[in-house]
Amino acid sequence: MNLFRLMGDVSHVLAVFILLAKIWRTRSAAGISGRSQILFTIVYLARYMDLFFSFISLYNTVMKLLFISASCATVYLIYFKFRATYDGNHDTFRIEFVLVPSLLLAFIFHYSMSFFELAWSFSIFLEAVAILPQLFMVTKTGEAENITSHYLFALGSYRALYILNWIYRYYTEGHFDPIAVCAGIVQTILYCDFFYLYVTKVLQGRKLQVLP
Amino acid sequence: HYVRAAHDEL
């Protein structure tokens, strides 16, 4: 554990709770892509199946359970409890376009040809692109509410901080995980355009609007 | 360290 990873994890947890709290307090899922949230739930379920046979630390176990339960709760709020407020008309990104390539990549790049390792690789690749339905939705509606922007900023920062963590671990422990690093870089690049808009608009008190 | 035995990150 180093400071970069800790900050990355804090940012990740913060993102998850910002989203849950926003939906709960406004009693609305407007502007949130249910499809992205389903993809994140698949990511956590596929990656954290090792909960049952591999113990890293209490910290890891608690975080894994937290991400699985929070993402399931988010999907439940969007598709069941506040279904009437969910903006399904604008949430039209075809998720098979990210599910199928992630699965294919997992069969090509993995650390061993076992079910759990394939699931782990699949989850790493899928996580990199799971935000696409949400970014697509923001582009389609042309704007995002400020709290949604804060959510996206925290979620994007998490993987960017992990990149610093990987650089640090490479020099201090010789640790190098090519699959996570490559996917993590792609994941962070996908947020760059949003980061720019966030800094130039949201942080200056304006609403995030995308030019057509 | 190149190929990991356990995934210790989240």
C-alpha cells in the first residue's frame, strides 16, 4: 500500500458514494446511465469472485464487498426503485460492443488459462470501457448535472492515481502488471476530454455542457 | 514479480 493507491481507492469509494447519495437524495436517476452501472456491477462480480478463496487483507475484503454491494444497490435504484425517473431514451449505448471485445481480449491476454484468471482479465478490460455508455449519454443530452460531473471526476481520478501507484511499485518492488497497466492507461485516456471540461467549466461554477 | 500469483489490488 502506498499513498497513490490509497488516494486512488479513496477516490473510487467517493465516486461510488457520490452517485448513490445523489440518486437517493434527489429520488431520481435522471442523467445516469443504467447501462454503465450494469457494466460496473459485472466488472466487480467478475473480478472479486476470488473473495471466496484468496485472502489479501481485511482492507481488500471490505473494499471488494463494498464495491459489489454499492454497485448492485445503484442498479437496483435505477431500474427498480426510481425506474420512472431513469432516462432510458438517452441511454442507448450498445453494451455488447464493449462486452464482446473485453471477452475476446481476456482470451488473448491473461496470466493463466483458468476460469478465475480469465474472469479477472475480462473485468480489467471491461472496467476500462464501462464508462462509455455514461459518456455517450452526456454527449447525447449535451450536459451533465454538477454532481454527475463530480462523480465522473472522482471515478476517472481513481485509475489515474493507480497509474502513479504502478510507477511507484515498479521502482520500489519491481512489480509490473502489464494487463492492468495497459487497460488502466486506456481507461484514463477515455476521461481526458471530460477532465478538461470539468476543470474549465464545472470548477469555475458553470454547468458541464458539451458542444454539439 | 512479472506474472502475479495473487491480485492484491482492487
